[in-house]
Amino acid sequence: MQIHTTAEPELAWQEQALCAQTGSDFFFPEPGSSVREAKYICRLCEMRPACLEYALTHDERFGVWGGLSEKERLQLRRT
Ligand code: SF4
């Protein structure tokens, strides 16, 4: 019997997300704080494309997703 730990198939990439190992603090910093550490981790994460696509599809407004900040994702949506 195979056990699935992710309820939604579209979230399967999260099981291999590097941020799942580091904790979410870097990715949801206080307003005005640096997102440099989060972006560094994202650059090493193989799930980056799936993560960014998910964030754009679900209009995630807060935090760093797929290596992009809130502002960068907003700019990407406008192009
Ligand atoms: S790309 Fe997405 S899944 Fe990977 S570390 Fe960054 S925020 Fe987490």
C-alpha cells in the first residue's frame, strides 16, 4: 500500500521544497526586512518553477515564492 502525505496532488512539489527544511521565517519576513536569505535558498531549490507557478496561479500575495518577492511577482503579473 502506498501512503500519500500530500492531500492535493498540485501541492506534491512542497514535499521536496527546501523551505520545508529551513522553516518559513525567511520566506515571510517582517515588512521591510531583507528577503536575501530566502532568495538564496530558492536558487538552490529544484521545486522553484512549480513553486512560482503555484504562487502566480493562486495569487499568493505575501512572502517569497519561487525565488521572487511580493513586489517581483506583482511586476511579473503586469508584464
Ligand atoms: S522555490 Fe519555493 S519551494 Fe523552493 S525554497 Fe523557494 S519558496 Fe520554497
